[in-house]
Amino acid sequence: MKNIAHYIVFSFVFFVGMQSVTAQSKSIKKGNNYFDKGEYFQALQAYNIAIQQGETLSTDALKKVGTCYFELNNIDQAFSTFSEIQDELSGNEVLTYAMVLHKVGFYSGEGSAIEWYEKAKKEGANPMKVNELIKSCEWAAENTDLVDYRVNPTTIFTFGQSFGIQYYKEGVVYSSSSNDDSQRKVDKQGKSFLDLYFSKLIDNEIQPGQLFSKKLEFPYHIGAISFTSDYNTMYYTLSVRIRGESKLKIFKVTYDGEDWGNQTELSINSDEYDCATPAVSPDDKYLYFVSNRKGGYGGKDIYRVERLRGGMYGKAINLGPEINTFGNEEFPFVSKENELYFSSDGHYGFGGLDLFRAKYIDGTWKNATNLLQPFNSTKDDFAYVINPKDPQRGFLSSNRLGEGDADAIFYVEYTGEPEVEEPKVGDVIVLEELPVEEPAVDLSMFPASLTAKIKSTFNNEAVSGINAEIIDDITGNVIASGISDSDGKFNISIPDNYKKDGQEFELVFSKDGEYNSKRMIVNIMEIADLNANGLTMTPIFNDEVLDDISGMVLYYVGDELTEESKKTLNRLAAYLQKNQQIVVKLNSHTDARGRKLDNLIASQNMGEKVEGLLQERGVNGDAMIPRGYGERYVVNKCKRGVLCSSEEQLKNRRIEVVVWKVNK
């Protein structure tokens, strides 16, 4: 999705002086050329090739890499890149970084989006528009409650890009790509070109899809569709090439009883601007659409035209400042209750595009209201549609999964109490007890049991006889328990009444006299990760010094140990020299900043460096096994995309000393 950075125009022009001429690789030059043309996917590929060739990117190149990630909507990677060079940012880069922080949900506090928005004003950003973004951060920080809806991903594969989904007869129509890799072509952002597909709905579940119509296959993207109430006319958005550039236009086709045909371009289109995401009103009287034509309120605005006889259309009317903002408004949808749903990054929201609802009052759309979480997230949430047969169900699109660079389609389902119509004067009320049916909860979405495997940090072998307790974190009651078998595995069932959203457990693992106890607080959905990845327990060696070294942690900054850790290293070296039968693992970890591959390599290098330092102190090289894990095992909240202090990040930049075996 486009972002409002394009529409916050700086009030002054930066003049760039001549820079010193430095040698650049062909890959970096190629990346710079693609970047200047706005081809960010190709630019990013060129920069990554330069890195793979061993070249160190300059600060200027890293700024461009961060911008590429931002433009491609990979917000997590944009954050990682910009955070490493934040002291070097200036001009529009400051605003971009502020918007990245906004989109990762770091709204207020030291180093937050609000702080960087204030810096952006000093760098020349439009203060009125930036102040609105600051207010949006303040609003997001205060509105953390969840409404009574469940939002879960569907099985539809959109190949990284969604143009929404629409109900059609007994199923749904949406954009997707061929599963045949040899037939798949990509756009300049690296996304597959999409065609229209149809899937049946059975018990509200999407079935495998098929091509909607061979007559609607095009060389470029097609999507963002809408049907008239009789399903005989369909409007859609098509990407077309105009003078070497892509423009979005709206077309219409009709159904003749056998297939779709009679393609007609709408008169509202132009070669000078985009028209996209059509939406027919339930009464078929109006067509709503999005355009960036001149005379609007900002980036993309929502317009409405009247559908006239003979395939004609009335004048395009902007929905006005109650709906449209300095940002982008997209993907309109009008429900049977005549409520307008749309997405916006200009109204107060959580970061990217958020979903809103507006009312039609006295001939004007008013009262745009954020739908809150879980409809919305810190990423882009858009293209909400409501099931015409069941208003408590629907679909929306979002890039909230993963790093934010890929869209997916989600189920939406109401989970609150059904609305009851209030009795009117004169109604006859029959007083009788009626059975109350609780809404069914699909328990299959929750882990059925704890089946994790326990291994020893000492020799990586399975550990039997470990006692495990699952404790309700609220009441402190033990709800289930078990003992690991000879394979180190548990099979502890979770009672059905504890399978619910937000349920948290305290897990306690112990084996008196043999292993150090382990406690952890987990959400019920995290149990699936434990089952997949397993757990480790550290043995008790009945040796005070051996226990001590097995719990040693060495911290480092850059590629140097801290002064305190150097002292710890000396203690470790002295012990290993005296006890040459001991073999230790040097498990090396990084924080979650930067590229994952770089972190993995850096952790291995740091582990090997500590191995070398111990050898310099007289330790036999066979007594140590360095192993790098990168950012896989962070020990605090500082996961990828979360801004933390230097002290918090240091806790993750560590080498853990683990006794692996004792030679005889």
C-alpha cells in the first residue's frame, strides 16, 4: 500500500554538494540507478548482491536500503536498517523513520515515533500534517482494547499482494496467481501478476480455487472487483501501460449466461491519474471508487458517481473532508445497512492503513470511526467486506503476518453477544424460559496438549523423569501435570475450559537433585512453538565450581567483550586449564537488529573469537565448541521490530558457557 510520506512535502529544498569520489562496485551503481527510478525491488536486489560479494555499504547506501524496504512495505527490515544509522538521518529520512516507528507500534517515549516526528518538523516537514500524525500516535497508545471479533488468516494464497475479496453467489472471487512457477511473471516490486480466481464457500470455509474466467486474463494485475446485486455486471481495476508508466483504470464486464464479456472502460478514467477499487452500492445506484486526481484532499481520495441508464455515469463527487484526509483513503465498501467501510492512513490509527466505518447523515458521509483491534494492527489493514447472508462474518486483507511485505486474506467473525431487538409499545411478551446457546468456539485452533521434548544442555540427550506442571497464571491452580518418558517427551492434555484467547500458563519443569528447575510464562498459542522446538534443562553437577561455569555468560559490544566479561573469561580459562576433562560449548547469540544472516555469521565469529581468547590463555582447543545462533534466542522483549535501550540489547549479545561433557 502507498504511504503518506509521498504527500508530506518538505517546505525547503536540500542542495547536495559534490561528494568525494569513491570506488563503487557495479552492483551498488546498479542499485543506485534503480533507486533513482523508483524501482525499489530491483535496487534492493542489487544492494544485496554487493553485500554477498563482501562489500561494505556506505551510510548513504544503507539509507537507500532502508528506504527500499519502506517503499516495499517491509517495515520490520526498514526498522532494522534505519535504527542502525539513525544518528546519520536527515531531511525526509527523519520523517520516514518516524513513520516506520509508528508502523511498528512504538508510539511514545524516548526514541519513539512522536520524538522523531518532532525532529522531522525541525528538518522541514509540514508541521500541520506531522502534528496530525503525532495525535494519531497518542490516540493509538490510548486505544488498546479489543472489540468482540476474531480475525484469522485464510488458506488463500495471494502471492504477496492482495486486492481484496468479494462474495459472489455461493463463493468468493479474489486475485491470485498460477501455482506454476514457470508461468509466473512479476512486477517491478517483485510481486507476481495476479488473475481472478473463484472458490466455493462450504460452512464458511474457503475451498480450493479455480480461474474465474479465461476471458479475464491480462498481462498485468487485475483485481479490486465489485458486483451489482444481480451478479450480472462486474467492475474491476486493471493496471495498464500509458507512455511507459502503469496507470490504474476501472473497467466493466457483463455476464451473458455463459461467460463474462463486453469489456468497457469507464468514462471516469484518465491517462493523467489513477482510478481504482470500485464498489457498487447495495441498491446499484452509485459506484464508489478511489482516485488521486487533482483537487482532492491529499493522496488518494474516495469519490462517488451515479450509475445512469445506457452505461453512463454522473459527475464524480468527492466524499469530502469527513472521509478524505491528507493521506490515502482506499478500498470503499458499502454495506446493506448503508454504512461506508474504508481504509485510511490519514485518520487516527495504529500505524499503516486502518479500517474505518462512516455513517450517511443528511446526505453526507460523516463520523469516520476506527474499527479498533483486531480489525486493525500496526500494519496495513484494508478491503473489508461483509457476508451478504450473515452480517457477523466477512473478510479483510492485511500484511500483519511476518515482516509486513506480504498481504494475506483473513476471516472475520463476530464473537460477542447477538444483538436483541428491544420490545416496542404494544408488543406481546411471552414469559418463558428459553435455552441459551453459547456461541460455539472452535477448540481446534488451540494446542491440544504439551508434547515438548526435553534435552540436556550437558550432552543434548533426551531427559526422562522431568516433572512438568501446567499452572493457570491467574488462579495459580495446577490444571495438568506429567512426567517425561524415556524419549524425553510429554503428553499432557490441556483441559478444554482453558482453551481460549488470552489464556496464559506458568510452566514448571523440575527433577530434584539432578536438574535445575525451569519456569516460564507462556500464552496458550506459544505452546505449539514449545512442542515444535523442545526445551533444554541444565544438570546439577554436584560440583560448586562446575555449576558456576555452566551458568557463565559473557557479554560483548561490537566484537569486544565487556570489561566484566573479560574477568569472567579469565576465571573460565583457569578452571578449564586445571580440569582438562571438561568440554564446554560456547553458545553465541546476537540481538535482533540488522540482517538475520549477518547476525548468524556474527554470532559464530564471536564464538570463535572467544575460543581463540581462551586458547591464548592456555586452554586446549579440544575443550571448546563455539556455536553461533544469531538472534534465534533473545532473552527479553527485544525481538525484531521492538525498540530497546542499549542495556536491554546487551543482554542478548552474549556467549553462554554450557558444560557439554566430561571426558574420562
